[in-house]
Amino acid sequence: MSPYRAQFITYRDIEPQAIAVADKRLFYAQGMGDLHITVPNGESSTPMLLKDVLYAPDMGLTIVFINRIAKAGHTVTFEGETCKIKGKEGKIIGWGS
């Protein structure tokens, strides 16, 4: 989910969908599309394309769900305080703590 409409590379309006967050506030998704993000990868970063991302203009930041990264064909593992993302070929494309 992202509030940054200008960062979507494809976009279509949708019927508003309520999104409940942990503190019980509601946000409303108004659109959907594909979004490029950059994933920290040590001292550099790796671009990643996420599909079918919800556009919710009242959210304060972009939230990426692990299942979206997995749906894109990547593997996510957690080791201690570190999260690693591996691409389809098994190479690490992102990590951070």
C-alpha cells in the first residue's frame, strides 16, 4: 500500500476499500497499480517491481507486505535481526536490519 500516486507506473481507480490498521484506524484504498520500490542492499539498493499495489492517499508511508515480495517470485528470510531477500535465481538482492 502506498500514498504516493506519482510513483505508480500503472494505475486504475477502484471502488474505495477500507483498510484497518493495528490501532483500529481506517484508511481507504482508491486505486491499484504497479509500483517500483528500491530495496536496501548493503551499501547500495536494488529496484523491485510490485504488482497490484493499493493506492491509499491518507497513509503516511508505503507499506510492503512480505507476501507481495514472495508473489513477485522472491524469497524472504529472517536471521536474527536481519532480513534478506533473494531473487528468483537465489542471489541476495536486498538485506538490512
